[in-house]
Amino acid sequence: MKQSMTLIPTLREVPADAEIKSHQLLLRAGYIRQNASGVYSYLPLARKVLQKVEQIIREEMDQSGSVELLMPALQQSELWQESGRWYTYGPELMRMRDRHDREFALGATHEEVITSLIRDEVKSYKRLPLSLYQIQTKFRDEKRPRFGLLRGREFIMKDAYSFHSSHESLDQTYQRVFQAYSNIFSRCGLDYRAVIADSGAMGGKDTHEFMVLSDVGEDTIAYSDTSSYAANIEMAPVVMEYEKKAEEAKEIEKVRTENKKSIEEVANFLEVDAKDCIKSMLFKVDDRYVLTLVRGDHEVNDIKLKNLLGAATAELADAEETKSVLGCAVGSLGPVQAKDVEIVADHAVAAIVNGVCGANEENYHYMNVNPERDFEVSQFADLRFILEGDPSPDGEGKILFAKGIEVGHVFKLGTRYSEAMGATYLDENGRTQPMIMGCYGIGVSRTMASVVEQFNDDKGLVWPTALAPFDLHLIAVNMKDASQAELAEELYAKLKAARFDVLFDDRQERPGVKFADSDLIGMPIRITVGKKASEGIVELKVRKTGDMHEVHVDELQTKIEEIMKSL
Amino acid sequence: MKQSMTLIPTLREVPADAEIKSHQLLLRAGYIRQNASGVYSYLPLARKVLQKVEQIIREEMDQSGSVELLMPALQQSELWQESGRWYTYGPELMRMRDRHDREFALGATHEEVITSLIRDEVKSYKRLPLSLYQIQTKFRDEKRPRFGLLRGREFIMKDAYSFHSSHESLDQTYQRVFQAYSNIFSRCGLDYRAVIADSGAMGGKDTHEFMVLSDVGEDTIAYSDTSSYAANIEMAPVVMEYEKKAEEAKEIEKVRTENKKSIEEVANFLEVDAKDCIKSMLFKVDDRYVLTLVRGDHEVNDIKLKNLLGAATAELADAEETKSVLGCAVGSLGPVQAKDVEIVADHAVAAIVNGVCGANEENYHYMNVNPERDFEVSQFADLRFILEGDPSPDGEGKILFAKGIEVGHVFKLGTRYSEAMGATYLDENGRTQPMIMGCYGIGVSRTMASVVEQFNDDKGLVWPTALAPFDLHLIAVNMKDASQAELAEELYAKLKAARFDVLFDDRQERPGVKFADSDLIGMPIRITVGKKASEGIVELKVRKTGDMHEVHVDELQTKIEEIMKSL
């Protein structure tokens, strides 16, 4: 591709409203332009990268036994009413009316469409399992679109759905897609983790998020420093024994703690360790109130609480609720004499001896509190967030934290949609059964942005070879110099014939502009035709390492192949 | 691909609401399913065909010097207000509001988006010309979606836009894209014509439609029986000399023609030839009235009338307008003593001697009317529709008519959008100039349906090799027969390794069902593994010709390649 014929509108300045690297660089290097908040055009370089990502996805999904189809963006509201999501999805679901005033959703996801399709076409266990995917534009009306392609309102996704007559079959497909996703993100060159995630209200058991490690990620991953264990911090179990202090239980004592509310304030004032304090928090779990205790230096994990109690929701009670249940304000709560409220506690609380807790009375705490002697606990369980340094739940190594960008998600849906929408099949015995489903997503445009987050330097983008829009960036320093222009044209033809994808900067621009643009747009290898053109010598620059090589054109192809292999 | 793993839901019955072959067959053969009126899912076989069409388009567009990008479906209303089309496009433009109540159009076309993009990024003649294309989903809220994929509300298009600093440059790109389109439709195996079309209100000069010849087409093409000349019937000029009858002019005579209104009734009643009658029709051309005359056996072409008078619109006047301008009803109109109205006439009228026309008085006509003696004509011009048998305008052969499906359109837009939206560049002399634009569209999903219209028989689809979802359809007659199943599996692996795209019917179905499905879905070659499996003999069937060949597996590949070449 001759650069004079394409559109790569590079910018010298960092765009003011772009907060993160991928957003800044994709704009600056002329890969994307914003059309509206959260809505972008993919310019020619980005289109090529997306196609490469899509091709990798297609190959791996096909390999996993999934079959491609293409469903529409316009989705009749009736389908979403059947699943119930028309009412629960909220304003993120873009909705519109056609000329006949019929309501449509713009596809944010396709569970409803595919479930209705399979419900109509598949009736027998003989036609199952079935795994189908599409690569398609999705619409979600994010409240605050941001971070460029990471959180947009119109974006490209690969979504897949599988249908089964048994959980074993779902497990198999889940594993295959899991492997496909691992292959996809590895081939994209990404540093990622498959993390155990929360299955939410879906009732499924297994679900994993594929997270690209990045400081701009909005999720926190807890991972082992030695094994492959990784989980969303919400999900990581704490697996450890707490040792009880070797100390005699003392008599409980009520002390005045004027205006001391936080654990830190109370511990400092009473000159005890936060570890010896009991943090007490009142949660509304579905319809009842549960006082939840963790050690003073720990935090309650509401998802663990919710799962422990088999509830749909677990939310911190507000001031008014707290007052009415425990008779005092947040900051003085405690389990001692907390009547009429269920108490659950993290395992660490059981190991506290002569601890401190709120007295359910403003400005008062208890000292020398001992669990089970001074209050009853209905259940001890794992209820806290894991911390850096905790042992990894798989028994190998210690936990570290990282931020992650979710680029993929595999999910066992179970019968959530098939039951709501009547997607049933006849089993071997002629009995009607709801299909068991899985769903699997990859953010295609988000994957591209994640690669940019991981592959850049102060000069611009540094594409991994698998995704670079072009293999080679050929530059003639001075197109007005006949021998340079001639050699460049000759090399352009020759390299194209050798099946390299070449971007040829044939523009009449100053060398400085060409070099800066070249670094900015980030092809793996730059070939510069300059003053030594008449001797048949050109310069190779490896974008990633900055290494320079002077090469005679006769050895050019060999040298390029050698460098490519090393990248 | 094993058939048991994919979704090909064939139907035995012709769907009741599908009127045309492509709609019926794509439904019956399990290629598409309707999600809503004019909205379809492309099932796995259709997805593969679409990808093949898209790949051909990409190769030819790239070859033409156009560069791919991808623009969004969500388009801010402000852009469409700039071009003015927010108000003129009508209900076919789907519109919606986001959560912040901002108005968007769902892209029906992308002139506004690309013009705004190029306006912002390209400022100098040095960066022109530029030609960009995308393959993308489009939305148009058709009043009556019908004919399956031929007239849908959500469909796939390739649209391209070019930007130039001179008309010569536009001409060059126009020619290149024209050639690309010719290549694309030829490679798809289509019988098509590039026809001269009306440039409408766009003010452009050249515009061609690419029409696939088909009886279900909604357009009529006038084409030469000997040359490549073809035009939309609206546009074909009539190039012929009319000979004046060798007859003396007689005296004009007013005759009573009680209740005779049509040319046929009047001609029969007065015992004259329709060729000797003058058909007079009153048109409202922009703001004025023009009485338009053609010979009795001809029809007025309103587009020619409009273009002759340089008007924006030319519509038949209604009864009330006619009454007020000429004082009588339609059916008795004529040019004699038609005062205060401009009269234009087709060349054929000039050759009429002693003709018949209405008398502008109910139930009366004039006989022996002679143009220029009995009425004045402001202009004689080509004003009628061409007819079958007329000489071809290029001087070669005679005109025939055919129906066509518009699958492509190339169009010189000129400065319609660049002027409205301020897309200017600085020329060599530093002067601000509006960019000159072209636009070029191909209906991708419509192209697929058009191929089906041209390639089918009473058993089903008959794909041309370039677009067939699979090259080969491998069938084991009885999967329970070990030698058949084994040989089929072996051939499946072998043929895939030889780079054939193979669909392998491994289903436990009756042979009759398998054969019927195979004919219906229409792969070019069927390979049947049946009773002679143990001898290593299989049967090849060529879908197009029905030819059968018994082949030993050792010669299978050679035979397949031989047949492929012949298709």
C-alpha cells in the first residue's frame, strides 16, 4: 500500500480528552477517529488490525467446533420481553421504534435472538450439541463512555452460544472454548490471565473472565506469584488457618471512645492492633439483616456473603436501617448483645482473643471481647477479600494483585434463557427438556485497544507481528532523489511479490516527519532507502528494539525473515 | 465441516410468504431465517457465501486503489442536518435517541460521515485523490420489505467514496471502480449489465447501475441485441429519424367522440392508426405547466422531460390542475388552441400528417391536425420511452428489454456534499476549493440473493464454484455401515488435507433425505459413499449438470479437479 493513497492522519499533539495510552495512541497514530461519544470510525490501519484479530478468532473458534453465522442488530422487543430483560436491562439497551411504531432493541448481546432461532429449528437431542458464533457490531448505551475503544457505545464483538442436552456436554464445549480463547489471546501477544469470575444472578457455576494485565484495567485480579491461579478479587477464596493468640481471656470491659469511629481511630486510641479489632457491618441480605464480622484489618466481601447465604443480593444497610435494627450509628456496631440479628463471621474472627468491638452505643466500645463467650455466631466462613501476601488458594505461592481489562468471558448459562423462552428438545426417552446453554464473548475492538496498552513506548505503537497492519514500513527519505525513488519502488514491488505486506511511504514529506510517523504507527520493521541507495544499501530498523542494520538489497529478504523470526 | 455440527435447517415445504425463488430457496435450504419483517439471520451456509462475496469485493476494490475502513452505524443527527438529508430522507431513515436524548440516524448510507471525516483530516490537494470503502451493515426502514434479501431493512453493503481535486481525477477513479464492479459481478458468475442510469437530483452526470438480469427485477433495462449498450429504460435515448407520410395536409375537422378517451378508443372509433394520433399530457414541471406531446403509440418519459427543461421535478398534473389550465378533463387534451401553456413534443410528433388529437373539450377530438400549422411547439425533442425494436442508441443492433435487480451503483456526486458540509481543500494556488466526490455501492446480501435467482433448478440451489459455501458435499449413505462410515471419514480427512472445503453429511438420516438436502443446498459436487465403499468406489454427482461418475478413491482427487475446471 502506498501511503499517498491511504488515510493515516497522524497528530503531533496528545488529544486533550484521551486519558489512557491506547486511546491517545490510536488517535495520534491515525488509527481511529471519534464520531460521537463512544462511537468511532476505524481508519484503514485499524481496519487491518481488526481483520487480523478477527481472523485469529475465526481460526480458533472453528477449531473449537463452533460454526459462524450472522444475526441482525435489530431485535424485536417481544424477544426481550420473553426473557424478561426488556424490563431489567436498563438504559444501556438502546431502543428504537420503526416506521410502524414497533419497538426494537439494538443488539447489545444475542442470547434472545439465538435462543429463539434454536428453539424454532432444533427439536431433538440428535441435533445437539451445537455451538454457533458471530463477529458483529454491538450497541450499548454506556452512561459515561470513556477510554476510547475500551468502553464505547458501538463496538465489535465475537459472541458465541452453545446448546446442550447434558451438563457434561456443556463442560466439554466450555473447555474447548476456554482453550480457543487462551490460544486467541496468546496469538495476539497479550499478557493475560483467565480468572475465575462471579457468575452473578445467572445461577451458573463456572465462569471465567480473560483479563489483559494493565494498570488501566477496571477490575482487580488476585493471582499466584508461582502458579497459574488467578481470580477476580471478588471471587478468590481465602484459604488459611488463623492462629489464636496464646493469651488468657480477660473480663469484658466497656470503654468510652469519644468520636472514635473507624477501626484505625479506635485501635490508635485504645492502643491495640487493628488485627485485634472486630469490624462489624450490617448487611441487608435479600429481605433480612445480617451482622457480618471480619477482622479489623480485613474487608467484607459482599459477594462471598451473598453466596454463603444463597441470596440474590447483599448490600450494606443504610444509616436508617442500621439505626432501626441495632439502635445506633455505623461506627459503633458490634456483636455483643446484638439481639434479633443473625451474626456471621469470617474465620479470622474466631481466632481473636481479648478483642475490641463496637458496643452498639455511640462513643462506646467493648474491650476484651471473646467470640463465642461474649456473642454467638451462626456461621464462621470465608467472608473477606483476599489480600496481597495471602497464600494462593491453590496452595502454590502467594497472592499478588494486578489490574485487568476484561477482553473475554466464558459462561455457563444453564437453562436461564431456554426455560424463559421455551427452548426445549425431546430427549432419548421422548421427554421435553430445556436446552442447557453456554455463552462466550470476546471484545474484538477492545482486544485491539488492549494490545496497544501493552505494546507501546514513548515514540508510539509497537505492534506484535501477528497483528501489525503491515509487516514492513518502507520509506524513501527523499522521493525527489531519483535513485532513492527508483530503488524504493523496486523494493516495494519485490517485497510485495515475496508476500510481505508493505506500507510504502512515498509522500513528499521531510525525513523527520516520515521517521516520526513511522515510529508512531509502529510497524515491526522499517526499511529506509536513503543516501546509500545508489550503492544498493538500505537501513533496517526493528521498531521493538530500536536495532539498526545496514543491509545490501541482495540480502534484504533473508535479513527481514531472520528479524521476523526473532520477534 | 461435519453436518452434524452445523445448522442447516432445510424445509420440505415452500414457505407461504416467499414470493420469489431466492427467498424461497434460501429459506428452504436453511441459509437464512427471518427475525422481523425485512430482518434476517444469515445461517452458517449463507455466512460462508457472504464471506466469499466480500472477499471478491475486497480483492477488486483493493486492486482499484480503494482502501478499506469501517465507519459506525450510529450517526449523529447534526451531520444529516448539515447535508440537509435529515429533513428530506423520509421515514426510510431509521432514527433513535440515546439515553441523553440526542438524536441519531442508523446508517442507511455514509456520505455524511465520510465527508465530515475527510473534511477534518484532509486539507491539501497533495492528499487527493483518496478512495475509501467499507463493508458494513446498513439500515433502511422500507415501507414494504419484501423479496427476502432483495429488499430488506437491515442488509450488508459495500459502500465506497472518493475525493478529488479535479473532474479528470474523478473520471479516472470512476472508471477504475466501474472496472472493479465488472470484475466482481463476473467473478460471482452473474449475468449482468452495467446500465446508464438517471443521476437524479444529484446533479452528477455519469452514473451507472449494475443490474443482474432477472424476471423478478423491479427495473427495466433497454439493451442492444448486438452491442454492450444498456441503459435503464428511463435513460435510453431514442435515436431515430421519423419519416413523414407522403400525404397532403387536409383541413382540420372537429369530430364528436362520445365517451372515447384512450388513444385506443379514439383510434378505433375514428378508424385511424394509433401512430397517427397525438397523445397530449399536461405535466407540472417545477412550478409551471407544460403540455407534452408524443405519438399515440408512445409513452412520455417524464425524466427526459425534466432533464430537457432543466427542472427538479416533472409530474403529471392532476385532474383539478388540468381542468384549470386547459379547461377540460384528461382524455380530451390537445395542443390546438391550447393557450397560455408551453407545448413540447417528441420528434415523432413532427412527422405526423393529418393526425388526431383532443380538442380540449369533452367528447370532441380534432382530425387532420398538422403540427406547426395547427399549433406551435416550443421544442421538439426526445421525450418518449424507448421501445423494444427501436434502434440501439449506439447505432448497433436493436433494443430489447429485460428486468434487472440493481446490485451495484457508481455515481459522480460532484460537490453536492462537500459544498453543503464545507469539505474543502487548498489547491496548488492556495485557494479553497470544494472536494469533488464520487460514491459507489454494492448490495452484498442482495448480490447473494441475485446469484440464487440466476443459479437454481427445480431441486434447489446450484452454486457457482466461486461462491459455493463448500466445494464438495460428501455423503455416507448409511453411517451405520462400518465400511461406508470408515471410508467417508477417511475421504473427509484426505480431501480437507488437499485443501478442498468439504461438507460431510455424517448424520443418521435416510438416504432420500440426505440426497434431497444435498440437491437443495446445492454444492457443486456431491461425493456419495455407498454400497461400493468396500471396493473403494464412490459416486460423483455434478450438481449443475446432474452427471454421475463412478470413481475409484485413488482417482478421486484428479476427477474432482477435472470437473471443477469444467464448471
